[in-house]
Amino acid sequence: MKAGECLAGGKPVMASRLPGLRLLAPYLYPAPQEAAAFRRAVLNLLDKGGDGREARGRLWLRKRFHWDAVAKRFLEQVEGMAHAG
């Protein structure tokens, strides 16, 4: 999950729309399919920087995957299984 790692570091990520990146899509820069357009898009992103998607993605990842959030979801699942059993 390199895209998530790059976003967690606050780096802009340009990627194709892939099912595995669905949750990250709002924070990614879409990669043009045509080679010349892709080159222009990358150079533009490097030259002018992003529009803040990477910062919003970093915050989203921190909230979703911070240890406290992960532990809370885990405990909710365990408690749900205990009540179901």
C-alpha cells in the first residue's frame, strides 16, 4: 500500500483509479492515461505543488489508522462477538 504510505508522509500521490485505492481516491491526483498528458501532469504537480489533497489524506489516514482508532474498532468487534455468542 505505497499510496497510503506516501500520503501518510504528506506527499502528493498520482495514481490510476484502481479498486484497491478506492478509499484513498479523494486524496489522490488522477493519472492521465495518455503519456504526454501524464508527463505534463507530473511536471505541473512538481512545479506548482498540490491543492491540499495530500494534507487532507494525511489527516484522514491518521484518524483511521492511529493506534487508538484501530484498538477501538478491534474492541468493538470483540465485544460484538462476545454478545453474539
